[in-house]
Amino acid sequence: MADVIFFEKPGCGGNARQKTLLEQAGHRVIARDLLSEPWTPQTLRPFFGDRPVADWFNRAAPAVKNGELVPEAMDESAALAAMVERPLLIRRPLMQVGDRRDCGFETDRVDAWIGLGGARAEGTMEGCLRPDMPPCPKP
């Protein structure tokens, strides 16, 4: 089993479900506050791998939902600068196991990477659990 460094938004129900699933699969979760981490473009960029820039964004972030920022219109440097300034824009969770990093919680991708065993959850494991609601309060 793996030690998973798990960058989350404290209090996020979706992140709580993701951590529980990892723990049920036998992984040790080392939770860190994504919003207070001192990100730089250099420390943040490796989490996104070869994903398109638009896939780096938290679609539930108010600036994305209200159209202030359009991820599809941003290049890599602009996206990283925006995320360093406003970490709420970062797609969660960010996870690191050893030297490998990834973003988001696509169960098939996570299972292929570190294994989820028989641990499965009903419904989607990504995105806000209540998309009709206003953003979660700051912790």
C-alpha cells in the first residue's frame, strides 16, 4: 500500500469521501491544506502531467463558475499564475506518491496508479457534491 500525500480543501465533503476510499483500500493518507500551501509554478506544474490546461481547474471555483476565468482560454503560464494567486482554482485533490504526482480523483486512474482494491464508492468521486449550492465556506 502507498503513502499518499493528499492536498485537499479542509472541510470539503468530496475530499473527505476520496480520503476514506483511499484508506479503505489500505493506503495511508497524509492530508495537507491545498489552500495554505506556498505554491509556485514550479511546485504546482508537475501535478498536471500531460493533461490539457483546462483540465487543471476546479470547475466549482466561483471564478470559473461565474465566467471570470475561462480555463479553455488560458495558456500554461497564465493558468499557473492564477492558481498560485488563488489556490481555490486548482482541481482537487492533488496527490503525490513517491515521485509521481496527479490531480483530480478519477477512480479508474487512481486504481491503475496505486490500486483501490475492492474499495468503491457510489456516484462520482470528483467535483462538488452539491453543485447547486454556493461555494463551501473557507476553513
